Amino acid sequence: MPKPKHIYSRTAIVGLLLVYAASVFAHDGVHAGIMGFADGFAHPFSGVDHLLAMLGIGLWAAQNRRSALWVLPVAFPLMMVLGAALATIGVGMPIAEPGIAGSVAVLGLLIAFAVRMPVWGAALLVSLFGMFHGYAHGAEMPEGAAMGMFGLGFVLATLTLHLAGVAIGLLATHPRALAAVRVGGMGIAAVGMYLLAA
């Protein structure tokens, strides 16, 4: 069985590979060829902004415990769907891209400092972030795409990432593991700051 320090170093290496293997931005214009469920499911894994935000929601929900464990992972995709719907009907939201980068930075800081909020306040914040993320995808949807199937895949992938974050957060009970989660939050915040400046 590997020693704890080896587990942490391997986890860090895998995390770095995930970050650098993905494109920094998931929103680099219209995604030609996106047509159905598989494309929608794969898309959240294609950009570090979405990947970190969705994992971050789960990690922060685990830190808040109680009803936050299910409220936050449900609020984000629901409002993501609303944001996508607003984009498809032509409602303007010029702050969506900065909002996405900001969501990564803020979530990282919330995790790093283990900030606990009332569930209603946390849900409002997460809902705002979900709307930004959903709007960006709705705005990029190519004509002729199977929006229903793409959206279903995207929502299921989002829930999967949320649950992965929750699982990591709940399993991190040892003081060193808790510290590793908070250091990870600082890393997420740093990526968010970079995205804001880019």
C-alpha cells in the first residue's frame, strides 16, 4: 500500500495533467460538429474553467455539509439550463465570460478558506455561476444541433463532476487530506485569476 505522502504527490501529478491536458478555455467560439448526447457529456471535460468550477461546487458543498450536499449540486445545473435558454432566445449577457472566470476564482477561495455560508446564500451564489456557464454554452450552440440531447449529456456530466467533488470532500477527513483540499482550492483560485487576466 503506498505511503500517504506518495498518494498526495500522485494526486497532485494527476491534477496537473488534467489541467494541462485540457484547453484553458472551453469557450473558444462556436463548437462545430457538436450534435448530441456524447458531445454534451464530453464537453465539460474539455475546458479547465468548467472542470474546476464543477469540481469546486462539489468540494465546497462537502465543506458546508448538511443540505448543501445536495442543494448546491442541484442549483448549479438547473440555473445552467436557464442560462442556456436565455442565450438561445437572444438575451444578451456580456459578462458571461468574465463571470465564468470569476466563478473559478471565487470557488477556489471559498474552498481554500473553508468558508461556510447559509445554504440559501450559497445556493444563490452557485446559481449565478451556473447561469454564466450555461449562457456561454447556449450562445455557442451551432445551428442544427440536437440541443435537448446535447444539454442532457452536459447536465449529466456536470452532475458527475459535482458528485466527484463531493466524494473527494467527504473522503478528506484526515488533517493532511483536509489541508490538501484547501491547497487545491488555492490552485483553483489561481487558475481563475489567470483566466480573469487572460
